[in-house]
Amino acid sequence: MKVILIGGFLGSGKTSAVLQLAKYLVGDGPVDKPRVVIIENEIGEVGIDDKVLAGAGYDVKGLFNGCVCCTMSGELVYTLQKIEKNINPAYVIMEATGVADPGGIKKVLDEGYAARLPIKICCLADASRWRRMLVPLGHIIKAQLDGAHVILINKTDLVDAAALAEVDASIKSFNGDAVVHHISALRPIDTAIWAEMA
Ligand SMILES: Nc1nc2c(ncn2[C@@H]2O[C@H](COP(=O)(O)OP(=O)(O)OP(=O)(O)O)[C@@H](O)[C@H]2O)c(=O)[nH]1
Ligand SMILES: [Mg+2]
């Protein structure tokens, strides 16, 4: 069971990307056993994105009322254990909350039971709001980009080439190691990107 963590700030396009990633991973897999289970972590008591994803036909587990990078870390490990025992899918995709520190989640997953699960971290970055967000939210954005293996610069349909180049340079200054792709999650995303993560 592999874990793919999808992080990125509020509204950056995480759920839109999860829908496409799940569709890619499900592929022509067996229908009797889900190949993909999605964990939705939301800060509030009531989930929204979990209903969108469940409505699209996916097996979704909600973790509400806190963030798995801190207060809900125990619940995350317990949920993963339950998923592996009862369903044992090929992949668990987890959409983090928009304010999660994926490094914190990775730390939780690197200890104990979860340590043997392979994990890939993907961070969405909203190109259309990049400059406006960077100053007030620099510390969260830095933390989200820091540990990512793959960074998807999203909403490229809303910016011109010069603005995109600026976002690119800014992101490279935070994380020079990650693989960076430009996407618009409203359109079909190149499946080669998902193949790298799978
Ligand atoms: N124009 C444009 N809009 C996008 C794109 N990707 C996502 N959106 C829109 O941006 C909004 C937020 O997208 P979501 O996928 O819900 O983002 P999210 O990161 O899951 O949001 P939260 O879970 O609330 O943090 C929605 O209205 C999407 O339709 C994109 O590439 N281009
Ligand atoms: Mg979402």
C-alpha cells in the first residue's frame, strides 16, 4: 500500500488534482476491490471535498476537526492501519488540509507502523495568487514546498508566461530538488505526471 500525499494551500486545486490522480490510478483495476482509497482531512467538523470525491465513486474516509500534521496524527496512523487491514488498496491518496505542514505528516508516517509504507508528497501551488500570498503566508508556503517530491504549479490558465516564470523561480528558491510541472487542474492533466508518482 503506497501513500500519496497531496498538499498545498487553501484553494490551490488539491481536490481537482485528486480526482484526476484517482481516476488514473484506478485505471482498469478490479472492481471488486478498490485500488484506491482517499483520505480527506479537513479542519472543520463537516467535510465538503469528501462528498465531492465520494460522489465521483471513490472510497473516501474523512478525518475532520483537526489537522493530521499535528492534533490528529494518531487518528491518521489508526486510519491507515484500518484501511490496510480491511481493504489493502494499492494506493491511499490523502488530501491534506490547506494549512497542513506535509513535513509534519511525513514525520508521523516515518515512525512506527507507517514507516514501511512508501510515501510520495505532491504540493499544489496556485500560480494565480502566488505573489499575493507569498508575503503574508510565506512560512506556511515554504513548509508546504519544502518536503515535496513533486510540485504542481496549478491554474496556469489564469496567468501569462512572465508571471509563470516568476512563480517558477520563486518555487525553485524554496525547493530546488522537487520535480516541477505546470498544470491546469480544470483540464486533463498529462498522465505521465501521475505515472511518476505512482
Ligand atoms: N481557473 C482555474 N481554476 C481552478 C484550477 N484548479 C482548480 N480551480 C478552481 O479553484 C477552486 C479550488 O479548487 P479545489 O480543487 O477545490 O482546491 P483545494 O485545494 O482542494 O481547496 P481546499 O480543499 O478548499 O483547500 C475551485 O473552484 C476549482 O474549480 C485551474 O487550473 N484553473
Ligand atoms: Mg480540497
